[in-house]
Amino acid sequence: MPVHDATEVAAVAAQLRARQPAWAARTAPQRAEALLAWRERLLGQESALAEALLADTGRWQEGLLEIQACAASLARWASQGPGLLAPSQQRASIPFLTIEQGMQPYPLVGVISPWNFPLLLSLIDAIPALMAGCAVLVKPSEITPRFVEPLRASLAGLTSELPIDFVTGAGATGQALIDCVDTIAFTGSMATGRKVAEQAARRFIPAQLELGGKDAALVFADADLPRTARSLAWGSMVNAGQSCMSLERCYVQQPVFEAFAQLLTERVAALGLNTSDPREGHIGPVIAAAQARLIQAQLDDAFAQGARALCGGRLVEHGGGIWCQPTVLVDVKPSMRVMREETFGPILPLQAFADEAEALHLANDSEYGLSGAVFSADVERARRVASALRAGAVSINDCSLTALVHEGAKQSFGLSGLGGTRMGAQSIQRFYRQQVFLVSNGHPAPWWF
């Protein structure tokens, strides 16, 4: 992997800045056409992209989903963008004045992406930024950079049109990138996000941060328990739990706690590791070595305080890699690390609650507030409970839907992030500044001397 130093990052940024004015001068429909052309070429690189993602992450199906999600994002923004960027005009409250609304794209957007969904989280902000008329400089995680080469290949022949480029390296490369851009979109841990925000604040540029989560699910006694167990088995274990929208705490109403724990355990225990063939099995390896150490520390702390694993509970090694067994924990306490810190692994602790008030108290007892889930046959109660959760996206009678549905606007609560919504049509607003033109029709103003 090339490691770009500050001088090299600045040079790439300067080249992108030089290309951005011509890109911004195109009409929104023309930019949309270029995005659709890129979509076709990206799908033409699907095999190479999937192999690169597999080499870095050890999982296959999630890599294919990333590619398809990026293609869908290109199509979506090409379709919606021209309408969202169309100029507007209205009469002011003063009769002889007209208000014309303009938009000035940030010349250069910086994107720093994490290792859990390397391709998707590199492009989820880059695509609407391009649609808005910005140039984009991306630094992927140093743990998962191999997708950059086939992604560059998908841009062959389009690089003179689409002002997007990539730099690779670790923290120093990311710091250099922040010093060269006009706004930064960062996805990653809360600790690193705080550093990004501080550096951006010193430069007086906006920081759009999507950080960690400790998402909670609430299961009421009237929920469809088999369906809920199936949903949570996916929402907590998909991508081996290595997702900010992963359910990492589950609170179950006391009368159905034992029955639900059995149903969930049966579902989770049936999930297989993909150790023999990464294209088979449900659970891939722990992508980052440091994360494996963190998961083990949380399990050790939980077991030392009396927690029990109904299934799983161990990290295992195969061929030089580390897998975490799909795990359901009971006899947990709110003070345990596995209940308070982000785990980023296929582990779901279960705790009982008595009533709605206690459920909300337990779920909101967190410094994070990314997403959550509520399960109940009483949809009105589920909505009421969901509205009281301090979380930006709440799925009702399903979970982790924010991974699949990008049309709804949401913002992060607490230490889960900062900035405007990343989802919904409004998310493109993060990449331009609004400019207003107040136009007189020539009528003498009554306030003149």
C-alpha cells in the first residue's frame, strides 16, 4: 500500500481543486449522466472489487452487498440530484423584491472511511458530494485499502470528468487530508472522531461525523417472538457484528425472557463460521487484530462478573485469522463493559425489564445514540417508545433497517456523531453552502434617505 505523506496529499488535493470548477460548471443533469456512466463501469469491476474486499475482510456476501449498494447509490443520486439542486425563486415579504436561492458547492470534500465496509463507506458521502459539484478526496482505512485499485479501474476514462481521487496511509495521511479540504466526512470510532472534529474546528471547516454505537433492542411480551428472534439474529450478527448499526444490547420483557432467549439462542447457534470457505458460512472473521483484543477483553470482564454464554463465547483461530463465535449472553449487568462499550463483534447480551419505563431507562443509559429497535404487536406503543429513545434511527418490528433504507433523514445522538443527516434527500445539503440573491425590480425603496 502506498503511504502518502503530507506533501503528496497536498499535491493530489491541488489537482482535484484545479478540476473542480469545470465539474461544478456542468448542469446537474450532466453530472448525473457522468455518475450513471461510472455506475456501469463500477458494475463491470464487480468481480475484482469483490476479490479485493474478500482479501481484506475475509467475507464474501457482505462485499457483494457493498458493491450493489454503491451502484444503487449512484443511480439514486443521479435520479434525485437534478431536482434537489434546481434553483428556486420566490417573492419576498417586501413586494418589489424577489428571493433567488443559490448553492455553492464546497470545492474539495474530504472523506475518511473505516475498515468494516471499506467500499460502501468510502462512497456513501463521496457520491452525493460529486452530485453537488464538489471534488472529493478519499482516504480509506489502512486495514482495508485493496479495493482502491479496482475502483480506480472503474474510473478509467472518466477521471477527466469525475474529480475524485484516493490517498492511502494511516493516521498521518488522514491528518494531512483534513488540512487540505474544505469540509470533512468521517466514519469511524468516537475517539478518532473527536480528533477529527478538533482538527476541523481549528481550521474552521465543517465536520460530518458518524461514529460508534451501542444500539439497543426492546422486545415487549406481545411481540412475535420467533420473528423477532430471526430479525435480531441477523441484526446483531451480520458482518460478524462489525457494523455501527449492529444491535449490541437486547432488553426483553420479563414474562417472555426465558422463551425468547431460547428462540434467539437456537437461531444464533445455527450460524456457521466461514473458516473453510469465505463464500460459505454466515460469520466472517474479525477484520482488525485490535478489535479481536477488545472483544476478548469485554468477554473476560463479563464472565468475571458472572455472565453466561448460552452459545458461543469464545474467539477461535483458523489459518492465522481470528473468528468470534456467534454469542448470546445472559446474567449481564449494566456495569459490564460488554453493556457499555461498543463491541463490534457477533455478541448480543440479553437483560430483562419489567415495564416500559424501565425499558427506556436501560436503553437510554448510554453515551451513544445511533440507532435502535422496538418489537411489539402494539404498533402505537412501539412508536411511542421509539420516539422516546435517544437514537437517530429506530426500526419498529425489525432491526438495523438503516443499513438498507437510505431515504429517511436521521442524525446521531450523543457521542455517535455530529453534523447533518447522512440519509434522505437532505443529506446532499452537507456539501454546499446556501447563497441568496435579493433582487429588486427597480421600485424606489421606502427606507432610502
